[in-house]
Amino acid sequence: MKFASEFRDPKAAKALLAEIAQLADRIGATREKPVAIMEICGGHTHSIFRYGLDKLVHEGVEFVHGPGCPVCVLPRARVDECIEIAEKPGVIFTTFGDAMRVPGSKRSLLQAKAAGADIRMVYSPLDALELARRNPEREVVFFGLGFETTTPSTALAIQQAAREGLANFSVFCNHITVPEPIRALLEDPDMRLDGFIGPGHVSMVIGIHPYDFIARDYHKPIVVAGFEPTDLLQSVMMVLRQIAEGRAEVENQYARVVPEHGNAVSLAAIADVYEKRPSFEWRGLGEIDASGLRIRPAYRAFDAEEKFGVGYAGVRTELADPEGCACGAVMTGRMKPVQCPQFGRGCTPEMPLGALMVSSEGACAAYWQYGGARAAAE
């Protein structure tokens, strides 16, 4: 597999593992007192478990799973608001497949669809635009969900709708940003983190400098990483090397994809269409200042919150996780999925209690997919 097999080379992996072990010994990392490295991105979590990297690295290296899954951090109230919009007469509600099975307070979008709401899975906001063109008598709403990775495509869709005058198209904006929740975690006195593996796809859009505060203000190393096994192993090695040398810097392991200053076209589209919300609610973290985006007044006609009077434009209700659900603790690195009493028992992919078991980037889904019953028994 050209350009992939090189990053899955066993010899290269063994050499990196040996260097990780040397560095871990050098800084005195042990099973009892491990170096805690948070991988922010849920895609990295799945790669770690897919390739068994958590079992291969030195016992003094602990992977802590972060809040880098946009479906997982979505509070239940926002799912309820999606269903509220979808059940309005004349609405076609469109969403990425990841969000279909995420439970709200009473049901999921998939269950609402089964009950009669016109909810359709799409692969791009451009699919939703096409539905709006073909159904001028219907209101077509796109569930704008995700970090900076997916935000540009939604922004470009809104710009296109404005150019065409598609008044029956709108976006229910739930786009969020990565740096702010990391700051919130670092401000938590109960969190013990020694370094970070930074998100690759998000950084492809925003570049590496939005993470400067992690090294400058909190003196923690961060390495932006790719998703192949040797990418991650090299990134762990780079974090450990910084710790061993007493450095705290932002480094870019994924330079073959991530430009230092991000993607100028994407950033321009985001800046044109969106502005920061005063705050946004995150599952497990609560309201975090300036961590979400909203549609600017110039594009208000395409803002589903304003059009339907829901979410932050209406009356909001904060909902706690269901009893026994530990999604918030898992997502903020306070608990491993197998430590949740519901994992593999009251919460499975077939009957999920929380979002982390159904999202393709959820930590619980990673443990289940690559460990299954064995993980549940640990």
C-alpha cells in the first residue's frame, strides 16, 4: 500500500519502541508512576487500540483519552433539539451517520426517524444543499457538527446557499473548537497530564500555533501527530524526549499533511461565516467560554437556531448523563472505559447508554471494537 505501508513498517516500529523505552527509563517512568500523555483526537484513540500500541509501549507510558470526539462531547440537550427541529412539519433534517444513534434524553435521531420524522443521512453538507434545491417547498436543515476539520465545508455550503438564495436551507450549528477544552482540562487541579498528542486533521485546518499556550502557559509538550502506528510511536517518543530534555514546545510530527499556519482558504471561509459563541456546553466539561461557533448575523437566514427558536436562541435545558453513564469522566481522562460499570453490560454498541459507545471516534467504541468481551472482563 503505497504511502501507508511505510508508516506500518515493523522494523521502524521496533526501533521507535526501543527509543521510547530508553527515554521512559531515563525520566524514571514506571507502571506505578507513569508519564500521562493525552491523545486529544478520538481518531488517535482508535489507532492506538487498532494497532495495540497501548500494549507495546513501555509500561511507564499511559495513554489518557481526551475530548477529541465531537459527537461524544455533544450534550444530550442538543440531540433533543435536533429531534425537536426534525419533528416540525415540512422539515427534512440531514446529518452525518455518526450522530444518528447518539442517545438524547428520550431517544436518538434514528429512533425519531423510525417514528416518522424525515431524517436523512448525508455524506456532505453539499448533499443537503442539493436536497434543498430539489425540495423548494420543504425546509432542509443540516446538522453542522464537528471540530475545525468539518467547519470549513459547512461554511462553504452556507456561502453557496447565500449565493443561490436558497431560503429553505439552514444549518443547526454545533461546531466547536479544540484549544479551549484543553485549556479547561489544564486548569483542572485534579488532572495530571505530562504531555499531549495533538490532533492531525484539526491541525491541517488551523495549523500548530493555536496550541502555543499549552507549552508557553502550562509548560507541557505537545506533538501534532499522524494516524499510522509509526506516526503515533514517533510522537510519543518526541513528547518523552522533550520531557527528558526539560523542554515544552509545540512540535509537528505530521508535517507531511499539517502546514504550520493551517489552510488559508478554509480559515477565511470560517472567519466569514462564523463567530465565537460566548460559551458552549460540553458533555463532561459543562459550559466552556468561547469554545463554540455560531453563524454571523450576515448569514442569519441560514441559522436553524434563529429560524426555529431552539438551542441558544430559545430556552435551553442542561441535562445530566443518564444514571450510571460515565461518558463525561471517560472523555476527560478521569476514567478508562472498562472502569465504567456499564461498559459491556448496560452499554453496548447495540444498546448504547452514551455517545462514546456509538461514535466511530468514541473511546468506548475503540475498547469494544478492539477488545470486546476481553475488555469488558478486565
